[in-house]
Amino acid sequence: MTLCESKDYLTKQIITYIGNKRSLSSFIDKGVLLVQKELNKSKLRLFDVS
């Protein structure tokens, strides 16, 4: 299942900071789904170090 954010959430930020990944969420989602499929896993554990 893919989650979709509203356009306002992706384009209007209250606070801008280094490491903000809102604009990359679609790209990241596609990558996570690809890894999930390749590993044949229903769940993944992720960690963002930025």
C-alpha cells in the first residue's frame, strides 16, 4: 500500500531544515518498495541518520 501526502504537505513547510526529505518521499517510497520486493519481506526496518 502506498501512502499519498497532500500537495500542500509536500510543498509548504512551516520550518525548512537540512535533511528534509518531503520532496523525495515518492522516490524514497519507490526504493523501499523495490527493496521490500527483492527481499520478499512484508515489513522492513529503516533508520535515517541525517
